[in-house]
Amino acid sequence: MRICELREKEVINICDCKRLGCVMDVDIDVCTGQVTALIVPGPGRLCGLLGKEFEYVIPWRCIRQMGPDIILVEVSEEDVRR
């Protein structure tokens, strides 16, 4: 799977069934070449006019399943905010 294909998938937290958003970027370990985390933009401030307040950094180990359209993760929302 390519990174551009990940960007088209929605991330859903199975703990609270909340839609976190679409993948914006990935964190890669340059020594091993492995993806270590997915980065999803958080909700916007003031209707999205002032940018994003935070972003979700979801560790790779928290991904439970990847489908053709969605990625299911199991994380507490407070633990992944950055």
C-alpha cells in the first residue's frame, strides 16, 4: 500500500465509534523504513478558519484493521493528541 492510498482512508476509533478524520501524514522510522504512526488532523478552531488546534498521532500498534475505505484504531482520544 502506498502512502497516497492511506490518505484516502478515514480513521475511526472503535473505543467510542468516533470518526477522527482522514490520514494526513505518516511517521516513519528512517533506520528501519517502517511506519511508526499515522497522523490525522484534529478538529479546526472557529469553523476551521484559524487552523487546527491539535493533531492525532496514532501509533501503528493501535491499528486494529484496515479496510478499503476505513482504518479502525483502538486508542483513547486523550493519549493521541499532540
